[in-house]
Amino acid sequence: QVQLVESGGDSVQAGGSLRLSCVASVNTNGRYGMRWVRQAPGKEREEVATIYSSSNSTYADSVKGRFTISQRNANTVYLQMNSLKAEDTAMYYCAAAHCSGGVMRSGFIYWGRGTQVTVSA
């Protein structure tokens, strides 16, 4: 069982930056794929960024060039968000999937409770 706790959400003005953190209860480096997912009220869930290894990450088109996902230690994944827009306003969730050799071995079955990001125009 993996427990995930997100933090770093805040209210900022458009153009600002935030860094979200996701702390896992286990060592995730190389063992779990980690993903940031967001959901705004009345909208579908959106996969924002995923990291499979230190050299393999993917991004939604809506955040490419502005957001960066990274893992800096054994159990913490970050989402650096720059040039924030009003449409980035959402609850941001961290999720984990079993992974080995850069390949997912399960779905994203572990989820945190989320951290709220609000961007004012």
C-alpha cells in the first residue's frame, strides 16, 4: 500500500509560479510511475504530467513548456508550474503505479487527496 500526500497548492495571479510536492510513504524511485492529474469543477480529469524514470516523462499539450515534473529524492515528486494561467485552476492529485524498467506494471491505483491551485486572471 502506498500513501501519497500532496502540498504546495495556493492562490496566485496569472503569470506566477507554484511548486507542488507529492510525498510517498515508500521509495518510489524506479519502482513506481508517478503522475499529476488535475480536475476543475465541471470538467473532466486531465493527466498533467507523468514520470517513469529520471529520463522519461510526458506532459499534456496544455502544460508543455510551462510545467516540469521531477523526482529529486527517493519518495518525493514535484510539479514545477510556471507561467500559470486561469485555466490551470483545479484540484491537483498525485497518483502512483507499479513500474519496473520504465514500464508500467499496473494502473495508477494509488492516489492522494489533492491540493488546490487557484489562478486569478
